Amino acid sequence: MSLFRKAGAEFVGTAFLVMAVVGSGIAASRLSPHDVGLQLLENSLITGAALVALILTLQPVSAAFNPVVSLVEAALGLIRWSEAGILAVAQVLGGIVGAVVANLMFNLGAVHWATHHRTGGGLWLGEVVATLGLVVVIFGAVHSGRTETIAYAVGGYITAAYWFTSSTSFANPAVTVARMFSDTFAGIAPSSVPMFVLMQLIGGALALGLVRILFPTATVEAS
């Protein structure tokens, strides 16, 4: 599998994922303007469904859509570090394009900087928990040999994590960066992004350790 094809799949997949997150957030706020709980329900269901569809479609090529996942793959020896770096760049660029397209679809400015500040210890802890859980779900399926279940496991987990984490489970540096380009329901102010990304990296590192503990034989074989 060529790196160009993998990067292309990551670019396209992350773009559509962000379109789903941002677009459904805009639609939800317009359709249910006075009910934030209903807006979150709509946003979470559409995001989870989109993840299932995108992973099922692009998994034969590459379907991480998340720099943390790519970095953990490199740490486990599944891909090269240089490859992880290129895929991460493709994911971030794809996410930004997805946010811009979502804005344009709903007649907003192409770049509409978010003003929704998301900060505080509870939210940061939520991002650690959300990312840790996501990575364990993914690599648990990989190392148990049930790769055909990843799409459903990830879609289900993210839908649930929207609700049980205080941060509504961004759990993805590429998506986090992209969401600052849209001042809508799903947006995050640029000043809030660095701490969210840091917490996601911490969650990924903790998940890497947990994966090595829970799946030692599979991890060694994969490396």
C-alpha cells in the first residue's frame, strides 16, 4: 500500500468526519435552537454514524483519521514514525478542509474563527479519558483479531463519549484544530486548542501503556 494512497484516505476521511461534526452541529443548532441537550444528541448520533461509514469504507486503505492513533500505531511498530508524521499532516489538513466546506454548505464564511472557550481541569481530564478510551477500544479490536468490528466499536464509543465525558469527547488533535475554524455549536476557540491537544496526547500515551499491559503477546507480535 503506497503512502500516497494512505495519506489520501486519511485526508478524505478526516475531512468528511469534520464535515459531519461541524455540519451536524450547525444543523442541530438551527433545528433545535432552544434545546442544547437535543443538539448534542443530534450531533453525537451523526458523528458516530459517520465514523462507522467512513471506517468501513476506508479501512482497506487507511482509516485512523486521528494523529494520536497514528502515533500509537508507530509506537507499537505497526507503521514507521515518518509515515505517522505524514499521515498526521494529512489528517490535520483534511480536517481544516472539512470545517471550511461545512461552513460554506451552511452559508457561513469559509473561515469563521470559533469563540467558544473550553477550558478548566474537568474538561482537560475529560479529554484524557476520552482519548484513552478511544485508543484502547481501537487497539483492543486490532490485537484481538477482530478488525471487522472497529468501525462499530469506534462509532459506538464516540457516540457514548459525547455524553459521559465533560469535554464532549474531541479525542482527536486533527479534529480539534479543525473545529477552531468554525464559530458554531461544535467550535472551540483557538486559545483552548493547545491544552486540549496536550491532554489528548497524554491520553494516547496512557492508552499505549494500557494496551501493552492488556495485550502483551499481540503487541509484541505486531511490533
